[in-house]
Amino acid sequence: MGQYFNQPDFATSAETVVVGTTDVKNSALYIGSGGDIEVIVVGDSAPVVFKNIPDGSFLPVIISSIVAGANTTVSDLVAIK
């Protein structure tokens, strides 16, 4: 998605992922059932929490992993690249 590492403007692959996935292959996320999510953004080592994400929305951040724990309450995730 976008121009991250020469990616096309639109997604060309998608796969279902679960909370705790440590390698989402530098993807953006589609959030099926909203809530909070703790992720590690590509290029950072410290996790960040995105709060109150609505159902059926995209998280427009390229991430490397989804942190499992009390800060992550979303479900039905799709990694998009």
C-alpha cells in the first residue's frame, strides 16, 4: 500500500492474522472488530497503543508485529500489503 518499499498504490495481498503475530510482513491492518491495539511500527522497537479503533476500519500504519496483552482488544484482523 502506498509507496512503502516500492509497493503499489493498492493492496495486492491480504491474509488473516491473530493478535500476538510477531511478523505481519510490514503490512497495514484491517480491523474487523474494533477496540485497542498495541503494535510495533516498522523502524521502531517500542510498542505503541492505538485506542478506540472503530469496527471495519483500516489502521494506516506499516507495522512489524502485533503485541498480545491487556492493551490489545481488537479481533478479526487482516494484514494488507
